[in-house]
Amino acid sequence: MFTGIVEAIGVVESIQRVELDQAAVVRLVVGTELPVESLPLGASIAVDGVCLTIVQHTVGHFAADLGPETLAMTTLGTLQQGDRVHLERPLRLGDPLGGHLVTGHVDVVGTIVSRREVGTALELEISAPPSVSRFMAAKGSLAVDGVSLTINSITGDVASLTLIPHTLQATKLGDKQVGDPVNLEADMIAKHIDRLVGIQLGGDRSSGGHTPRREISIDTLRRYGFVR
């Protein structure tokens, strides 16, 4: 479990396919100032909002493996050496919940559709498929690349969010341009309520907010040899 409060910006050192006991994965290696060497192997860490498992670590570096589902449902497969990523270690019971409850299980990849400077802040508009936008509410929360943000308003399937100067300094969201993809995770409580209400009304809402894989993700799977 995470809070959506980014602790540090890491740098991708490598991302490549590796063979492990007759199974193929894509191994992501990230450099960071976080003391990841103090975490046990198998611990979780959020990378651009995606909950990953640490499989190797040394001082200033850690490795995590990406399977086909992660490559298909997130932006991680498009990372290149030198790219920056948001990092957050798991929330501990008793820690302050500064953002909102974030699982690190990305629902879908959204798209930046506009950006506008408002004084020293930046207003972003992000488009999400209906399967996810139905969970969004004005003044509610949305995790964008692992950053907990408050939704200002919603127009159709587009959410408007404001990045204050601190967020622009502490994250890489200010670098996002129109057309860029971002990992989105809708509010967990809203998803559970939607599911329970659907059951009570006799409906079937078993999708969990997920949408079909994007074409860019299929291209990523082909790039790493998971599909032909």
C-alpha cells in the first residue's frame, strides 16, 4: 500500500529481457538515493505508480522484473535508459497518510490532452476511458504516475488537475506534454463501492475498471518477444 507521495526520483539504468529458469521477464534496474539496500528482497516499491517487487539491490540501485501484464497495462515497458521515474516505498502502519490509499495496481494508461500554466502552477487535463472515468469525482483523488492528485473538475472522460509548485519540483509531471501517456489508478474506495452497488442491483461489474490493452502496449510486448 502506498500514499501517492513521491519520495524520490530514480533514473533507469537499464531495461532488458532476461531468461530466468526457462521463463522470460523484462528486468528494470533503477538508480536511486533511497536506502533500498535496507529493504528485504521481495519488498514492494512503487515505480511511476506501479507496485513492483525488488529482486536485487545494492547501495543506490535496485532491480525489479516486469511480466507481460505489467508491460501491457502500464507505461513501464516504454522506459529507456536515462529516463526518470517516481519512487515510493510502501506505507507502514502508523505512518501519516499524506495523499490517499494507493495500491500500485494501475487501472489504465491515460493521455495528457492539455496543459496550461496558471501563475506558478500547471493545470493538466487527462483523458481516461469510461471504465475508469466513472470512478473519478470532482475534489476526489486520482493517482497519476504514482502521484496523489486532487481532481478539480470533470468534463466527460477528461479530468482537470492542478500541479502546485512543490509538486512540479518534487515530481516529473511538469515535463509531461500533450499526447504523453500516464499511469492512472482510480480511487480504491470508489471501485469497491461501485462493485458492491452493482452486485446489489443485480449487475455484473467484474472488470474492476480495467480496459483492453492499448496498441502501444501490444507493441511493447512484441518488442520484448512476448507476442508475435
